[in-house]
Amino acid sequence: MTSLTDRYLAATLRSVPAARREEIATELRASIDDMIEGRTADGHDTATAEREVLTELGNPAQLAARYADRRLQLIGPTYYLAWERLLKLLLSFIPALVGVVVGLLEATDGDKTGGAVGAGIGSAIEVAIQIAFWVTLVFAILERTNTPLNLPEWTVDQLPEYRADRQITLTDTAAAIGWLVLVIAYLPVQHFHSFVPNPDGGNLPILDPALWNFWLPFLIAVLVATVGLEFAKYRAGRWTWPLVAVNALLDLAFAVPVIWLMSTDRLLNPDFVARWEWLGREENLNTVATVVVVSTILITLWDIIDSAIKAYRNRH
């Protein structure tokens, strides 16, 4: 079980410059140990003394700001941390969600397919700006009017669990999920707007529309399951053998159909291939197929081997 002090140090150090983390960690741990020893010398038990010391030091985010000489102030220091937490929470998913929804609605509208991607990105940016403005304005008014928020005082019980062996960070998980969502969204979007016009001026899907009978829904289902795996990986914090097995299964469930479809000339839309003189030549199409197949194999093998190596290192 990790001590409260370790958790407090981890919560503090995550917000200080990387170059100073070792120095600050040594200094802060020594100060905490001295304060705990002082209280235990007065008759307090160690666990109680530790909680009292950390409570006295206060919110680790505020302590980190003092170490980094960073002022917690935009509208003012009183509500800064509450404003920052709320803004990060809202911006973490609402703009992206709105952008995807607007983009899909535009793409499925027969009269407005041309600007689907641009409309989605524009809506996401607009929503992000609106959120930042209104949240900041509300907190500025609250502070100027001295309106109490009645937020609970910080306690050591709010410290996040610290794991020294965590391999999978929130940043890695967010990036992976973001990429998967884009791929999932693109598969139906390209059917309605691929930015490639046919001779009549309409849309020319890149992937064979016949794949919607089974393979494209199947691949989308595999990608959605992979999103679930990313959440499971982050929750576990590191690679485990069950996660490696599921990851390999999903990798193969996606890669094998793609390789087979590309090798048998069933992945790309025949009309899309015929649209380009260079791609319509058999030798060039074979070259493209070889590149796609080899790349898919290498990426799949690398992902499986990399996850297995990380799981092995965790056990040894």
C-alpha cells in the first residue's frame, strides 16, 4: 500500500518543471518527515501525524504552483482551481462530441456533404471558445461579488492513488481513443463525402460500397471494442497478459480482413480505382496492395510484440 506521503508527492510533482522534480521531491519529503517526527515526538501516532502534516501543507496543486513560482490567477486566486477543473472537464469532451455529431449530420445531408469535415471542426472550435468565455465570465462575476461556492475543503482523502509502475498515461489513452474515433467516423463519412468526385460530379467512395453488407460494420465493431480496451488498459495502469491477449485478438480481427480484402481487390471501390489512370494499371494497383498489406502486417506485429514485452517486464 502506497503511503499518503508518496501520493502527496506524486500529486505535487506532476505540476512542477521536470528539471526540478528530483530536487523538489527530496526537499519536500525531508520537510514532511521532519514535521511528522516533530509530531510523533509529542505523542501522536505516525499515521495521525502524517495526515495532520499533509492537511497543513494543503492542496498539492497549490503547493506545486508555489514551487514553480506560478501564480494561480486569471480572474483571481480564490476560485482559480475550481475554474480550472471545470474548464478542463468541459473542454475534454464537449467540443469533440459536438464536432463529430455536426460532421456526421452534414455528411448524411445530401445537399451539404461538401463541408462535413469543415463544419465539424468549425463547430468544435466555436463550442470550445463559447465554453471558455462563459465559464470564465461566470467565475469572474462570482469572485467580484464575493459569492461563496461552499466547496468542501481539501483533505488528504482526495489524493489520487499513486502507482510507480504505471505504464499507460492519460495522455496516451486520450490520443489513442481520439485516433480510433476519427477512424470510426471516417468509415461512414467517406461513403457520403470522400472529396473525390465521380464524372457526374457526385461523391465517389474510396472503399467498396459492397463492404457495407458485412465487412465495414464488422471493422467498426472491432474499432469500438478497441476503444473499450483503451479504457481497460488505463484502468489497469499497465499491460497484463489478459490485456495482451485481447489486444492481439482485436489486432488480428482488424488486420486479417483488411489484408484479405486488399489482396483480393475487394477493399477499394472499383469506380475509385478506375477514376485514376495511374491506379487503374494492374502493376501499380498491385504495388499499392503490397504496401498496404506489408504495412498492416508490420504494424500489427509490432503492436502485439510491444504489448507482450511490456507485460513480460511487469512480471520480472
